[in-house]
Amino acid sequence: MTSKKIRLITRETNGELRTRDFDGFDDILKVHEQIGIEDSSTDLTLRGLPVFRGLIGPMPEGRAIARYESPEVFEVLTKEWAAQKIPRRRRRRAVTIDGETGTVAIAIQSEYSEITEFDSDDDSDI
């Protein structure tokens, strides 16, 4: 049916995640009832894979793995994923204009600090 490995992630009674990999759907069908076939995934390699009662999925996990999760695991992992802060690069700009001389100094603070000065009347620097 598929050349993808099937990964099933559930939660054990002690709270730890349990990950099991399968080569086919035979062992999963012994425990979970198939209720349909995935036909709307934007990942075309997942289309045609079974949808099981009591499991969320299939979801892509790399190129060779289709992932199914229990609803509890899906909820916890989604909350953890959404709460992650993405480090953002800061770029600060300070502009100083000296009206008497017509000189503009721009300081850009990022990974390297530079100060560039040029005369607004002289276009040769631009």
C-alpha cells in the first residue's frame, strides 16, 4: 500500500510518550478501526493512507514516515509547539539630521555596528 514507515505516538500511563514504528498497517488495524482514507492532504504522499478512529493523522514526519498520534499527545505537542518563542533578530536604526551642515549620520546596530556619514549636497557617495 505504501513505502512509508508508520509511526504511532501515544501516552503511557506514567505520562511518557510511547513511539512505535510499523512497516505496514496490519498491526494498527488489529487495535484501531479504519474509518476512512486521507484524500485532502496538501502532502500528496499522504493521500490514500487510512484514517483511524481514535488517532489524529496521517501527518508527514520527514519523507519516509507517516505519523499518527493519540488525541492527548496531539493536544500537548500542539500546545508546546505554539508556545515556542522564535528568536528574532533585532535591527535598530537611529537617524540624526544636522540642519546647519547638511550632513546625515545613520547608525545601524545589528551584528556589526557601523556609522556612515555623507554630505547630502554631494551625490558622489551614493
